Amino acid sequence: MTVTAGVGDTDVPRRLYADPALPDRVFRTVLRSGGGFVLAVMLLVGGFLLYRAWLALEDAGWSFLTTSEWAPGGGKFGIAAVLVGTVLIAAIAVLVAVPLATGAALYISEYASPRLRQTLISVVDLMAAVPSVVYGLWGVFFLQDKVLPTARWISAYFGWIPVFDVRGADPNDPLAPESIYTSSTFIAGLVVGMMIAPIICSIMREVFSQAPAGEREGAYALGATRWGMIRSVVIPFGKGGMIGGTMLGLGRALGETIAIFMIISLTFDIQWHVLQSGTSSVSSLIALRYGEATQFGMSALMAAGFALFLMTLVVNFAASSIVARSRSGAASDA
């Protein structure tokens, strides 16, 4: 028997409306106000930097991005050298931190016992809260001496790669001084990588722990081992969070100041050789020249800070966008 629906029998979705109570309206208003306040503070910071930097930007023009020298009093200044140094240090930091953070996050969320898991979570959170000056002191007085033989070995066997070449070094001379390898981009990147690894690990661990239990059990039911389940369920689910956490760590690495300032030997030449002594970063430039800057020099430093502000802003917005589009980000929003 066929039932034909009449005109009046057509199913129409009913619009649902919920009238929020007073506590819900107050809570929503507080949240919106907080979000608007954070956005307003960010715009005010950017506007203040641009206002203070306008004098130098108007004088330098686009050459501000292509000039390596830093002599505001002489009319030649730019951030080409410090921008390259900043990017190289941040890149090395990410290359060091991401494998460490990924392995630690997978162990904590998938392998550690419940009691050990809580201990490790607390340790990682405490590492993320350690001041950067402590990492800087550790890098200067402990890590640097331990890394110099490794830097020499990389230069000796991989010096044919331009980025690992060290000018003036003789890899065949065992008595050659190691000072040419100190205060380098490589050492600064290692220290910053140890700084951002706990932050990336915390984000990855939180995302991995949200992988659907049904998909985990389904993988086991199909005969997958624990690593097979992680590879087929946990990592694909947390891929967006992994990328987002990495980019948030990159934003932290781009803006790190005191630890890099304590380690590097500041130069204003574009230094592509990461193992060689001497490099630069935008934040260390500001820290070094702030006390002696004239009015115009201060405007130039503000311009450098504005460029760094834009870089970190783009990285953080990209990270937020990637996390929001991922399965893990959508699950957390729900």
C-alpha cells in the first residue's frame, strides 16, 4: 500500500528557540567582553608599535627589510640580518622540539601508567613554567661545551652542505680551537628548542587524549597492535593539534629574547652558517640597543619590534585556524 502525503502533511523542521536565563546571559556577556578586551589590547599594542615606528619606517622605506646594517644615526639600518637569524634559530628550535614533544606526548597519553602519567604531566607543565633566563644560563654554562664536539663533527662530515659549512675551520686539525663554534645559531636553537618542547608536548598530549574511544577499540578489534592503533587512529585524529602546537611553539621561539641574548654573539651580517659563531635575532637586537638608543634609534627599534609582532601574529593566527579546522579542534569546540 502506498501512502501519499498531502500538502498539509509535508514535514517541516520546527525552529527551536531557547530563552537563556539571566546567569547564561551574564556568562555570555562576560565571555564576549573578555574576548573583545583581548582583541582590543592586541590592536592597541600593534597600533602603538606602528605609531612609534612610523618615523623610522618613513625614512627607511622598503629598504628596512633588505638592509643588513644597523646604524640609525648614519641613515642605514634594516632587519635583513636579524630577520634571517631569527628565522634560523626558530627553525632549529622547531626541528629539535617537535620530535621530542611528539614522543613524550605519545608516551604520556598512550603508554604511561595512570600514576606515572600524572607525574609526567606535572613535570612537563613545570618545565614550561621555568623562566627563560634559567634556560639561558643552562645553555651558556653547560650545554655549549657539550655540544661543541657535535658541531665540529657535523661540520667535518656535512660541511659540503652550505648551511653546515664553517668558514675558517679546519676539520682535519684536531687541535683547532673550538671557539669558532661557540655562540652559534645551532646552540641558540637547541636551547630555544628545549624551552618550547614542553609547550608543544602539552598541546599534543591533550589532543591525543581526546581521540575517540570507539575508534581505538575498533582498531584493536580488527587486530591492530598498540602502535598500529596509534598510527591509524590517534595520530590522524591529532594531526591538526600537532601542527597547531608546533606553530604555537614557533611563535614562542620567534619572540624569545633573554636566552638567545645570553648565548649568541650578535652580528649584523646575514649568517647562513648555523654552526659558526655569530648570529642575530630581532629580540636580542632590541635588548642590546634599547639603553643607548636616541629618539630616532628608538623608532627604528620599535619598527623591528613591529615586524616581530606581525610575524608572531601571523604564526599564531595560522595555528588557531589549523586547530579549528581539524577533527580534534572541532571536537573541543563542541
